[in-house]
Amino acid sequence: MRRLHATKLAYKNVKERKTRSFLTLLSIAIGIATIVSLIIISQSMESAVGERLHGTVDVIRVFPGHIIPGRDFVPYGSFTEEDVRIIKEIDGVADVSSWMIEIAQAGYEGRLAPVELMGGDPADIRRFLGGVIELEEGRLIKEGADREVILSTSTLEHINRWLEAEIKVDDILIINGVEFTIVGVMAYDIAGIEVSHRVLLSKEAAKEITQSDDVMLMLVRIDDLGRVDELKEQIKETLDERHGVSGLTTAISAEGVLGQVGMVFLIIQAVVVSIAFIALIVGCIGVVNVMLMSVIERTREIGIMKAIGATSEDILSLFLVEAATISLMGGILGVLAGVAISAVVSTFISGFIIADMPLIIAPGVLIGGLIIALVTGIIGGLYPARRAAKMRPIEALRHE
């Protein structure tokens, strides 16, 4: 039996059992759509975060505390300007930018909203963070301008939502009782991900309104990327020893941030893909069930085909092609649904988490989805096809 004839016959049998076949391919489509959409979204998010951090690849971020998943940065203490001076003297360190991070109250027309202030040298915003800051509107803070602030789109949305206002660039925002002019809005937060509600201002202004000079973040630019791990350890040891607290300091490079982000995505992928594979197993069982019923219903047909010369291999390939056709149709539907789901989720993420996240659709992901669906169908169809192929013609013809 020629393969083309087997394919046509399989397609005809699928059409004759539309409802049963559709329900089977639907279960496969759900599993494939979940896998495809998850991989596309995670790859797109990793790429977007990587793009944001690309401009600071030679910068080590140093915190007096730890970043805990789900809680952002948790401080264990603080650094001082003397710490900054000592870190600058380490061989291999090109420059250091120190930043204050304090919680404050932003007010507008009598209402208040909590915000996180990030005070530093305005020149350092461009020198150290130029690669990760993208202004959506306005400009950066001018040097010496101690009554200007910039903030991210998510921070502005947070403040407007909290204050029930429509604050925009050039409006006055009162922070801890002092008036500041909003001069710019960033497309996203400085880490590349909107994880907190940060308002950037000059260090002098931050000191004035918070009455604190604690350094909560150092951006350490290094000369040699090949020494990044060595310098991270040296910075941690130096600061921990100065403060007499083991484990006080966290030093993390852009590569480390990407590694952590990648690990989070990997864990999420592992969990969701496991769930998706359960759907595929259900789909596989559905294929077994559909094909077994098909074999029983077509027993006399099998007997006739064998009586006129069809071999066991012909019968085997006929049912395998039918199972593969159902699963491949489910795979195509699943891939299309996966891309559509990814586009919807990407729009949501671009609006609320990572600004302008481009969707990355690798051909390998789509082809892989189709191959998984095809293999699922072939595995599910193997037992019924072997059972049909082993039938004896006389017994099959006697079947009622």
C-alpha cells in the first residue's frame, strides 16, 4: 500500500469521526500550546532583561543585604562614604557610584503615597546606568538641580493610582514635605524590571529630606571583565570585614543577574512543562482509546484488506498514519494557539512588567512543538496499530 493512499485513507477516517478526533487532538493542542507559549515568553523575557542589562555588563552591584525572591532587596545594614572610598582603591576597580535608597511619602493635593527614593549623583545616572535607562518622556536630572526627580512609568502609575491623580512631567510632586518637579519618566526601572516604585533624585536632596546619609547601593565599574568573580569576592570580604558582619554584603554582576533570572525562568519552565506533559499524556491515552475503537469498528474492513493482499505492515502503517494525522493536527492547532497566547501575554508584560518586550519566536520551538505532538500520536497509536496488524483475515471477516 502506497503511503499517499494510506494518508488519504487515514484523513478520510478522521473526517468520518470528527467529534471523537477533535476531542483527542484538542487535548494534544492544549499541551503543545502550553509548552510553546511558555518557552516563547520565557525566552522573550530573558532577552528583554539581557538587553536592559547589556549597558552595565562591567558594573558590579553591591548591596548591604540580600535580594530575596518575592521580597526584592532586604537590607541587613548600610554602607558609608568611607566604604565607597576604600572600594575605589581596590586594584581593578575603575570607578564607584554610591546611592541612597530610602522610603518616603509622595504627596499631591493632600493625598500621600509610599515611594522608594534613590538618591545619587545625577551625572552617574548617565555614566553608570546609561545603558539601561530609556526615557519615555522629558529628560534626566541636571547636575546641581536638587529639586528635580525622574521616575519610571510603573512608579508614576502607582502614584497616580494611589493619589487618584493624573500627575505628569513638569508637575510638582511633594516628597516628605519638599516640592520637586518631575522632569522625566523612564520606560522602566533601573534593574530592567519593575520591581519597586523608585523615584530618582540627587543625593543631596535625598539626604535633606530623609536626614540620612546611608549608602545602600554601590555601582562598581571594573577594568577587566575576566576578573569579575575575583573582584566580587574581594569587595564582599572587604566590606564584611570592615563592618564585622559575615554575609552582610551582596555583590552581583549583570551576568549574575541574568543567571538568577535564567534560573527563575528555568524553574517556572520545569513546573509548567511538567503540567503540560500531563496534558500530553492524557492526549496520548486519548489517541490509544480512539484508535482502539477504530480498530474494533473496522475489523471486517481490515479482514477484507488482508484478503485482497494487504500485508500486516500495510495495516500497521495505515493506523499509525491515522494516529499521527490526529496528533499532528493537534500540534498545528497547539502551536498556533501557543503563539497567540504568547502575543497576548507579551502585551500584558510590556504594559506592566517589562516595557517593550519584543516577542522572540524561534523556529526551533515551533518545529519542536510539532515533533512532540507527532511523537505523542505515534506512541499512542502504536499498540492499536500492532493489534490491527496481527489480526487474522478469516477471524476479522467473521467479526460482527
